Amino acid sequence: MAKIQRGFLFSLAFVVAISVTNVALAQQFEISAQDNLQQRLDQAADGDILRLAPGRYSGNFVIKHSITLLGQPGVIIDAQGQGHGLLLQASDIHIKNLNIINWGQDLTAQNAGIYSDSQSQRILIENNQLKGDGFGIWLQKSDDSQVIGNTIEGNLNLRSADRGNGIQLSIVKNVVVRDNEVFHTRDGLYIISSQQNTLENNTMHDLRYGVHYMYSHSNKVLNNHAYNTRAGYALMSSRHLVVDGNTSHNSEDYGFLMNFITYSQISHNRIKNVWTKPEHKVLGRDGKGLFVYNSAYNTINDNLIDTAEIGIHLTAGSEGTKVYGNSFINNPTQVKYVSNKKQEWSQQQQGNYWSNYLGWDMDNDRIGDSAFEPNDGIDKLLWQYPEMKMLMDSPAVLILRWVQKQFPVLKPPGVKDSYPLMTSPHLQQQDKVFTHMSVKAGVKTALQPVTDKGD
């Protein structure tokens, strides 16, 4: 046993000695635009720091060593319209304070401003400015990396489908994406087949989707801001997501889209203004605050859904969903629930706040004395036959609604909130949340409509 311990201590001391030696050998180099940057990158040793002086560095640069590449104000890396701006082929690379422009637009080749697809660890990409046609930052097969404080701008002159995503994570683990701003790309943050990652405090605007998840599990989406999108957050084919404290403002189709999401927590989010533009309006296309499709065993609580054409729409087998503590305000249709099974939307005698609830609170416990049932048989007929909308105010429809109220036995199964809240827990918070979001992004920008050439 003593020999094993001595052997372990010797090995540890050897590793530490090698690490100290590498740090001691690491050097800092000042590089100008007149130097051959690729040659200097190839000659660098692990741990070296390369500081770029102001100027334009044209080309597609490959980093094969664990180095730090720092830019001073006025540095521009110009990829000249092709390939990647920077191709990372090692672990422990730090990219900071660079302005990267004009990389390629070949999405099949995954052209990106900063690209890494090797088995890498501990990549740090921070405080860079990127503007180009393809993907902004692409990390693949990378663990324990960070993407922090970058600004990524796409090309608004391209169709949405022809642009890359701002930040793309593919087959990564334990990656943190924080404090970035992404706009005019296709999607802001796109995550596929990636586990245990955190997206926090990012701002995404003028996009198709702000955040887009595919086949990813055990991820956190915290305190992000999305506006001027088709969907603020598109969560698909994933499970065990924690989506908390996010905002979605001025979406055209969805605040939150959940497609085959299971065992996830959707909490403390703020959704405002989800409305399909008149020029895009077709039968059945309505702005939905929350769209829950084929998603089961999730918890949706303490969210604010304000001014959406449809507050929440559940369909296609979305069962076992807990819905409580939410505020549904100023939504012409509060709930669209397409199912033949009853659902109780309250937990432990706490329901939701509904701005169109007309019940009383005679015992002053802040809970309505009668249950709230947002839909009736007429709603079901309308969903099945949308052409009926023109008859909504006809005497026949009004009589049918009256009959259903007088004879509840005729009412079809649907959503029931047995403990509706008399006051919203979110009204005092919402102005502060959206004001903060507008100030952070710029009031003029935050209120602009989506200007997108479409898919």
C-alpha cells in the first residue's frame, strides 16, 4: 500500500512539474498586421499568448496549439468570403477581443467565424465581434467550454434559411453560453445532441428562433431575452430541461414552442405580444404564447402570458402537464385544448390568474369561489371547423353558449381550474421586466417589427 501511495505521489509531482515547466516556457508575442499570422500561429507553443496589434489580418487561420489569441482595438480578421475565420484544432484555446468578418456562406461545409469540431476541452471564446453570412460560432464535440460576451450579426440581405445560426452547439457537454447578443442570423442559439449545458442571460433578436433545442437533455435555459422573432424559444425532442426566468417579446408565431418535450420545468418566464402579422395571416395561423405539442409530464408554472392571440394551446397527446401559478392576461383566446380528457390546472389549491374570469371571492381568500373553465363546446366546433368564425356573433351560436351554461352536462371534457387566482402575481413585475429588456437592447430596436426575408 505504501508503495502504491509513493508511486501516486511521484506521478502527481511529475505532472505538476511538467505543467509548471510548460507555464514557465510559455511566452507572450506582439504580432502586427505585416507579420505572417498563420506562420506565427504554427510556431507558437502551448500556453503562449499572441497579442494582435491593430490592423487587418486577411485569411483563414488554423490554431493547432493551446494558446491565447488576444486582439487590441482595431483588429480585424477578414476571412475574405470563404471558409472559416478561425479553425480551432486543440483544447485550452482562448479567443478574446477579436473582430471577425466576412467568412464563407456554405452552410453544408459549416462555414463559421469560429469553428471547432475536434475532441476539444476548455475552449474559451469571449468578447469578440463577429459579422458574416454563415454560422457565427460552431462548437462540436467539445466539453467544459465557454462562450461569453460575444456579439454576432448575420446578413439581413440573405433569406433566413440561407443564413447560419449565431451560436451552434453540437454533441457538447458542460458548455456555458452567457451574456452574448445575436441578431440577423437564422436562429440565435441552436443546440443539438448536447447534454448538461447552460444558456444564460443572452439577448437574441430579429431571428427565426431565439433558442432552438433538438435532441438535447438535462440543459438549463436561464434569464435569456428574445424579441422580434417568429418563436422566442423552440424546444423540440428533448427532456429534463429547466427553462426559467426568460422573456419573449414581439414574436409572430410562438412565445414558447414545445414539441415532444418531456419531464421539463417551464417556470417564471415572461411572454408578451405574440401576434401574427396581417400580411402573413392564413386560416389557423394564430400567435400562441405557449404551444404544447405532443409533450407530456411537464410542469408549467409561474409564467406570464400577456397579449397573445392564443394564451396556451395544448394538443397531440400533451398529457400529465401541471399548469399552475401562471397569469393569462389580455389573450382573446386564453386556452385552446384539443383533447377528450379532463385536465385540472391547479396544484395544492393554487390555480392560475385569468384576466377574463368573472367569478367572486366572497371569503376573501384570493381564490375564486367558482371554477374557471375556459372552453365550451362551441370552441371545440370552432377548432374543428375554423370557417365558423364568421358565425360567432350569430343568435344561434349565442343561444348554444347559453344552453351549455344552463345545462353543464352538455359540456365536453376539457381544462378546469378549480382554484382561479383573483389577482395576478405578475402584474407588478411585468413592466419592470420588459422595461429592463428594452433598455438593455435599445428601446427603438426592441419595438421594431421583424424585418426578415422569410424562409
